Amino acid sequence: MGTDLVIRDLHVSVEGKPILRGLNLEVKQGEIHALMGPNGSGKSTLAYTLMGHPKYHVDRGEVLLGGENLLAMDASARAQKGLFLAFQYPVTVPGVTLANFLRSAVSAVRRARGQLAVEAAGDGASPQEVLIPMRQFRRELLERMRALGIEEEFARRYLNEGFSGGEKKRIEILQLAMLEPKIAILDETDSGLDIDALRTVAEGIKRLAGPELGVLLITHYQRILNYITPHYVHVLLDGQIVESGGPELATTLEAKGYDWVREKHASVA
Ligand SMILES: Nc1ncnc2c1ncn2[C@@H]1O[C@H](COP(=O)(O)OP(=O)(O)O)[C@@H](O)[C@H]1O
Ligand SMILES: [Mg+2]
């Protein structure tokens, strides 16, 4: 059995207000799903819930990752089991370069997965502090940056320098490439992304996609789907998935907007 993400009858509230109201969704490794929906329908609420954000309270339902209860895992266990959630990193860390940040983040996950020989520590470093050897990490990082078309200089930037929306997306994709997750959740919150950034994300996902990776791409706008064709498209409305289909559903949404979905499912609200 693969490391599938299974969401069953998920009910989530924020500050006592019910937002997700019985959401069902399965993302298997190798599949690309787009979750679309009007603003306020609960898309980011799902992302935050999967991330384990304390503000998002699960009232009912379950989320399984590879058959295990995801909701009972802490953030590092989620990553270790193969879930990738964008923006798990602190946006500002004074004096830390992107490369160093990625080195410790990727090392942590590999340690937990047993992919990093901790006994090779030396220098009195405790097993929790063992990092991927610098030279190996540099090689891997540069290789992936090259494959994703990211300039080398980028890795030397400091995290507290402030990255633009597009640059954050680039970091996200780079982190995704380095962590080799089984299931990746990407919330395309930033509607202000320029076309270049959009392309970076789409091309990145395309390059990384394959039988080992399942993707849940959360997006309000259809435009990113011009660059990447999902296998499945779902429409979230008032906390429930009311429509599911193939890529043609996204095309319909582009042409007709969300109004027809609202009319068709008026009883949901
Ligand atoms: N942290 C929060 N505090 C209060 N309300 C929230 C919070 N997050 C989401 N909500 C509310 O939940 C609803 C769904 O929001 P969200 O999940 O961001 O939708 P989407 O991402 O689809 O635009 C909105 O009514 C929003 O106001
Ligand atoms: Mg959102």
C-alpha cells in the first residue's frame, strides 16, 4: 500500500465557527489533484488543518496518511511520514541563509526517516544535530536548483531579507524537491503571483511529479492549470466538495466562474 492521503467526513471549525463541513478526499501517490473554490470556501482551512495549526479545530472525521492517523502526529512526524506542506518554515530567521535553513530542515526529515547515519556524527554532535555533510548537501542542492532553473546565488540569500511572493514559491518548490515527500499540499494563496512565479511552481511540480508523488494543488484561479494538467479537479463550496471531475472541470470554471456551482448547490449553503 502506498502512502495515500485519505480525508473522511472532515469537520473543522475556527474560533467556534464551522468551516469545513464533511469533506471527503483521497490523494494517492502519483496523482495530481486540484482543489478549487471561491474565496472563503475553506481551501486554506484544509491546508492549515493538515498542517496541524492549533487554531483549526477538528470536530469530526479523520485524516489518514499511509493508513495512520495524521491528526495525532506532530509536524515533524507528518513530514517524516512523507507529507509536505508549504510554508512550514519560519519566514524570517536573522542571519540564516536559505541553504543553511534547507540543510537543517532536510537533515531533520532524513534523520527521522533513518536516511542519515547519525553514528557518523563526530565532533561531539548529538544525534539530533547531525546534518547532511556539507559537500553532499551542496551537490544535491545545486543539482536540484539547476533542474528547477533557480539561480545559484539564491541559496546564499538570508531568510530575513524578505522574499517576494514569487521567490517564496521558488523556495517552496526547492524544499519540495529536497524533501522528496510522498504527498505534497500546495496552497496557491497568493493570487498576486506573476506569470513567471506561476510558471516556476507549475514547471517545478511537473518535473517532480511521478509515480511516487501525490499533489494536492489548492487554487482559486484556473490559470496555474494552464501550465499543469491535474488528473482530478474538485470544487469546494462552503466547506464541502460539491463537484469532482477531470481537467475539463477547471476549463468550465474558467469559462463560467463559480456562480453556476453556487446555483446548482444552493441547498448546501
Ligand atoms: N484564522 C482564522 N480566524 C478566523 N476565521 C478564519 C481563519 N481562517 C479562516 N477563517 C474563516 O474561514 C472561512 C474560510 O476561509 P479560508 O479557509 O481561508 O478560505 P479560502 O482559502 O477558500 O479562501 C472564512 O470565512 C474565513 O473568514
Ligand atoms: Mg485561501
